[in-house]
Amino acid sequence: MSAPYLGLFVALPILATGLTAVIPGRSFHRVIVLLVPFLSGLGGAWLLAQHLTGTPALVAQIGGFLPGIAIPFVSDTLSAVMLTVTGLTTVIVLWFAIRTKEDTLGFFTPLVLMLVAGVNGALLTGDVFNLFVFIEVMLLPSYALLAMTGTWRRLGVGRLFLVVNLVTSSVLLIGIALLYAATGAVNMASLTAVATESPVAALGVGTVLFALVVKAGAVPVHGWMPRAYPGTSAMVMALFAGLHSKVALYAIYRIYSMAFEGSSAWMPVLLAIVLASIMLGSWASFGGNTIRRVLAFQMVAGVGYILLGVALGTPASLAAGLFYMVHHILTVGALVLASGAVEKTYGTAHLVRLSNLLRREKALAWIFGLALISLVGFPPSSGFWGKIALVMAAADVTPLAAGVVITVIIVASVISLLALQHLWHEVFWGPKMELYRPADPLLHEGDPKRPVTLPAWVRIPIGDLLPAGAMLMLSLVLFILAGPAFEIAGDAVALLVDPAPYIEAVLP
């Protein structure tokens, strides 16, 4: 079904970027930077409603060219879910940016709007070359956001983010070139099962997937994430965690399922990557010396859980992986934003410099406690349903693989529990906190050489915790509405398992 309005998901943020250049004023910029991602999320929810009521795919052939030649924008249940979640996540993170006044930094609004345009384009594009283009549109403003919100120390680790993404983008482009050389097409609808028919095409698809795996932060190419993400401000880390890695994971779901069409030839390799990511990310969390560094290692483990859906390759596992992805966006987002509130008030998130916050910060303790429970996978949390669904999906594959996967999930969950319990002990228990480091409200990083006595009146403003609380509430809603959520996830992966309706819509 034709849907020319899909182009608005990219055009609107770009037009809004232009408006911010000619219309000054902080109030206008704040309205526009919140309104555009909100409309993107609302539009995604509207598309989702259409798909759930009988329209499998909506297509816009940009420029009006013939299918196969035009740039296709394609919306199905999967892309609509991602548009909705990323739009809502962006609004909440930007709410926190307004609280911390990071939105007052020069060019913040146009940079974020261009980032939104890139994310929306990557989620809607129907060909792999324009996937590369929109990923670059997403990354370019990200480099500037890193530079704007960082200290000199943060800029040092930001270089790692820059180098990794530049190299992997080059690898991604090489993979697309190989794919085009083998098939003469880059349209995803034309690439169904190509990896099982041509060695060169398989090499091209493998190269593309390798680049996306690096961008997602999976083992063994994960080292950049625990260094780069905690080196940004909490707001930027929350934005990147909810958008960057999840766009890469979405693309892996889409491309692998289309190109290999159910083939299990790569299952052992993928399972090795997945299980190593889960175990190493969980274990390495013990080595984090700040709250956000611990969370960054937990993100590596989360990437493993999400990719487990692709590795197992069944409809149930794909649906479980998608559910876990949404849970991970919300839960990690809540924890990162809560950590940012701690940094803003106390000037540090180092575990050894924080202590006994349970007595001082009741609201923070509730948010952190419930979010950590969700991250481990205990009820009542969305993480509980996500891990249960992955275990049940693993039980449907071969007995050996099922045994290994289920064992790793259980062991890694116990390790994560111990690592996050250590974080809780250091931050919320222990002796009374005597010193703190008043932070620069824009850099969220106090002077570690000049701590001062912590007054009794210093508390995190409740307004700084509301964005994290909103993320946590959405995670709890996902737990309560797990039944309908899994039905939507099942519908979302249906076109990955049987892409015929997708192909028919794109190439009639």
C-alpha cells in the first residue's frame, strides 16, 4: 500500500533544523526539539495501529521513480515499534537535557534534530545503501554532541567513538559494494535468501553484518563501548544507548533474516558471539569504577541477549529478542538518567566517592532499585518476561544448544546480580557520606581534587529524577502489558520469517 507521507519522518526533522537556524530563542528551540521526536513517536504509534489492523507494509517510493530504482521507505510492524519507542525515548532524554541545561549549548537543537532524522531514515529505509547514508546522518551530529558536552578528558575517549564508527562505516560500505556486485541490487526486498545462493553475496552480507555488530557493541568488538559511552555526559549516553546501538541491532534483525531466510548455517558463529557477549558483559561489570561504566558493560550483555533472538532464528526467539530490546532501551535509559542526576548534584558517579545515598535519596533509591531488578530479570519487571521468553525460545532448538544457552542465561544473570548488588552496596549503603564535589551543571563533573563538606540540605531535585522515573514507569507498563506486547512483537517479526508480503508491497 502506497504511503507517500512516510518521507515526513525524515523531512520534518530536517525542516525543523532549518527553522532553528532562522528563528532564535531558547523557548522556541525547546519546544521544537521536544515536539519533533514526539511527533515521530506519535506517527510511529499511528503506523503501528495500521499494521496491527491488517496492513502488513506501507511503502513510499521517494521521488516517484519505479520500484527497484526509487529510494523506498517501508513501514511494517517492526519499524513502527522502533519509531514509537525511539521517539518516546528521545523526548524523555531531551527532557533531562532541559533540566541540566545542556540544551543551551550552541547548536544543540539542530544537532539533535538531524540525529532524529538519521534514526528515522535508518528505521524506514528499504535499501541497504540508504541504510548506510542514514546511519552516517545519525552519526555526524553525534560527533559534535560528544565534543560539545565533554571535558578534555571526555574528548579523549570521544576520539575512540569517532575512529570506531569511521572505520566500521567504511567496512559497511565495502560490504554493500560486494552485495551490489553480486546481485546488482541493494533493495532489501530483492535480497531475499541471496546469502544462501551466492558466495560473493554471502561475503557482502557477512561484511555488512560485521560492521553492524561492531556498531552494536557485541563481543569481541565491544571494547569501545564501555570506554566511549561513560566518557560522554549522562544525557548523551542515554541518547546513544537508546538510539545508536538499537538502530544497528534493528538493521541486523532485518538484514540477517532477509538475506539468510531461516538458514541455520551461521547459527554456531552467532551463538558464540551472543553467549560471549552475555557472559563477558556480565562479568566485566565487576570492574566498573563508576555507575555508568558498570551500566556500559551491562549494555554489552544486553546486546548479547537481543542478538540471541537472531542467533536462534525462530519466530519465538525473534519476538523475544525484540521485546528484550524495548525493555533494554527503557531500563538502561532510566538508570543512565538517574546516574546523571547523581552526577549533577554530587559532582561524581565514582563508586568509591558515593555512599549511603539510601538515607538521603529515597526517590533515587526506588528508581535505581526497581531498574536494577529489571536489568537482572527479576519480577515484577519487563526484564523478567524478556529472559523467560528467551529461555522458552531456546528450549525449542536442539537439546545441546538449548542446554548451553539456558545455562549461560542463568549463570550470567547470577553474575549480573552480584555485580549490581556491589554497585548498590557502594552507592546506597556504607558509611555516611561526608564530602561531595559541586559540579559544573553543564559538564556534570566536579573537581575531584577539591571536595567540600556535604551539607545536610543537598538533595537531588525531584525534577531531575522525573525523566528516569518516566522511563522506569514505561518499563513497568511493559511488564504489566507483556501479553499484548508479545503479540505485537510476534506480528513485528512475522515479515522477517515470511517476507512475501513485504516483497509484494515494495516490488509489486
